Amino acid sequence: MNDDFVANLRLLCSYYPSIAEVCRRLEINRAQFNRYLKGRYRPRHAAMQRLCAFFGVEEHELYLPHDDFCTLVQAGRLPTASSSVAGGGWPDDLLYRGREGMARYLGRYFEYYHSMSRPGYLIRTLVCLEERERGIVYQRTERMQTPGNPRPCHNRYQGVAVRLADRIFLVDHETLNGHELTQTILFPSFQSQVTRLTGLKLGVADNSERMPCCVRVLYERFDEQVGLREALSQCGLLSLDDPSLDAELLAAVHNDVAPGEQHFRARH
């Protein structure tokens, strides 16, 4: 058995609560699946097709060198992951109209907002916006370090972005556990170069409380020369006094309500 295949399969399984949960969803015998994880047997064609369909990968990708596969999964560069987002259930005319003026926003961003599950911390995530045949799609990757576990875990969100009447709308869903949708609305940039975008984000806290929350959010574009692995290593929870956070950024994501305001409003 190819050692990279085993390591890659274990990585995909690590995004789920347990191996038992993976086997339950795949409707596969646990003892047989353990043989795959230990490298004793290779899945036959039918079982391999079920694995690929379940995890959203191609068979040849499971045999990539493990370091390359980690980067593909965590940064959302797998072809099936990116292409499957564009358009499922979305009207073609909306996707077509919504892509107008979006070319200047394509690229990679760090996303900042106050963590919904860890109050008192900011979270920095990686967002990649790309153009596909039917519209603008993106992947958002969260990297979280949990107490007592030195290995970070990741949440991966895939979605569609459209620009309508001078607002940018982003809607995504969490693909690894399938338990969350989020919506973000951003102000466009009127500068010659897009550097930062601000707006509001609506989602739920990623903990047992699952409290619906709305927060101010900031997107910060970063240099395309920065590698995806390096960018991911910078993601995670940040204390409010982290030296990488400047005053303008902190002010943009501060969740205060001004006197007399009747709604929680974005700040341009």
C-alpha cells in the first residue's frame, strides 16, 4: 500500500468527529476500513469510488505526496472542491449578473472577526476567491488550535460570491461536517487597488451552544507570492493585543453599537 495514500486518507478522516462516524456515513464495515487506514489492503474499485465521492477528491489525488495533499485540502485547491461549488441550485442569471465587476476582487485574503466560539479573541481565516465557468466561487479555511491538542483542526467552507448594487454578497456552507451556513456582505472598494474590505458576517458559534451571531468583518488582501502553507500557518485565534493587528483593523471589527442605533450596522 502506498504510504501517502494511507496518510492522505487519515488526514481526510481527521476532519470528522471519529472513524466510526466516517464509517457510518460511508456505510462501510469498520474493520474493513481500519485495514485501509493501516495500509493492509487497498480499496477495490467500488469502495474507492465511494471514498472519493464522500470526501470530494479524485482517486489520483489520494496518491499525491502527503505534504502536497495537505496543502490542497487545507487551502481548497482540489479541483472537485472548487468546481463543485459553482452554481448548484443558483439561478444562472443571478450568477452571471453577480460576476460583473468582480474580477478586481479575485485573489487571496485574510479574514478577521471576533470569534463566535471563543469570545475575547479575533480569528484570522484564509479566503480564496476564484472565477469559474458559471460564476465567482470561494473557499474559506479556518485553522483552530484546541486546548490539549497540539495538532490544529480545520473547518472548510465553500461558497458563491456575487456583486449586486454596489454590495458584495458571499454565501457558503461548511463541507467537512455539514453543520453550518454563513453569509457575509461587504462594501466594495473604490480605491485603485483593493486592499481591505469591511462588512458584516452572520453565522453560528462552532461549539455546543451553536449560538447565532452577527459580527463586523474585515477582509485584507495579501501578496500572491505568499505561499498557501505559509498563509495557513498564520491563521487561527489571535489575542486583541497581537502585534500583527493594527488600530485601524481593530476599529473596523469592533462590535459596538452607537447611541440611538436600532440595528447592528456595518461600518464603512
